[in-house]
Amino acid sequence: MKNIVVTLFAVAALTACKKNEPTSSSQSTESTTMSPPAESGMTASDSTKMGESKVPTTSLNDQDKKFADAAAKGGLMEVMMGDLAATNAENAAVKSLGAMMVTDHTKANDELKKWASGTGYTLPAGLDAEKQKMYDDLKAKKGKDFDKKYTDLMVSDHKEDIEEFKKEAAEGKESSLKSFASKTLPTLEHHLKESEKAKNAVK
């Protein structure tokens, strides 16, 4: 009789244990439901994109900063004066020179702005006092006086520009800015020749 009771007890105990054991199917279901949700809906590519913030890859030396500032202000003045020449000049060669300055320097200015945006550098947004005075003095002139003053300015200004751009190409540190200077030099040299021709035409 004791043996039968013990046996029944053992069977009952085994049955109870088995009920508490999760089946393999419930385990797999549980593991599926417990998988961690995607974090805030971000994918791996999203996190990669976030890492691509604009950070200057190289620091600029004093030469780079001085050149970039001067090129920005000088380029802006060339466009403003070119607009004046295209409108106010009496001589056709001077009008043509002004239009060329607007086209070429607008393009160069845009390239410089693109460089600044990529490196996080802030360029001057306007003329300095010296260049503003030069512009105002030119704006006040009319006819042949305007033509002579404008061509004189273009000759002297482009001689200075060429020297500055050559210096940056040789002594600058930031490679893309040096490249901009080298690439723009032939255009400035062409501008100087055309300015000298226009100057001779208004003598």
C-alpha cells in the first residue's frame, strides 16, 4: 500500500513539473516578442548621415584668412563697379569690360562662397570703408571722366589681385583655397590685359 502511494505521489510531482516547463514553441514565441524594438525608428544609414556634419578638415593659416577676406571684398567690388560701367560708361569698350567683370567675378565669388560653406569659414558680407569710398567716388563720375577712372581702377586693382592670388597659390595652407587661387589667376591676367586695352581706348 505504501509503495502505491509513493508511486502516485511521484507521478503527480512529475506531471506538475512538466506543466511549469515552457515548451520550445512558447520559448521561440517569447524570444520573438522580446526582441528589442528599433531605436526611435533610426536605421544604420541614418546614424551614418548624422555623423557627416560639416567640420573643417584643416585649420586655416593667417595667409588663407587674409586672402579669403580680401578676395571676397575685392570680388564684390568688381561686380558692383562692373554694373556701374555697364550702365554709366560712355565708351563701348568700357561697357564691355564692365559686363565681363560682372560675369567672371560673380562666378569666382560663387566658388569662393562654396569653399567657405564647405569649410565653415565666414566671409565678409560687404565692402570695407576703403573699397566703399572707391565705389562711391566712381559712382559720382560721368562720361569720359567715369571711363578714365574706371579703367584706371581696373588696371591697378587687377595688378594687386594677381599678386595676392599668386601669393595664396604659393603660401596658402588649405589645399582647396590654393586651388581656387591658381585656377582664377588666368582669368585675372586676362582681365588686366582687357583693362589696359580699354584704358588706352579712352585716352
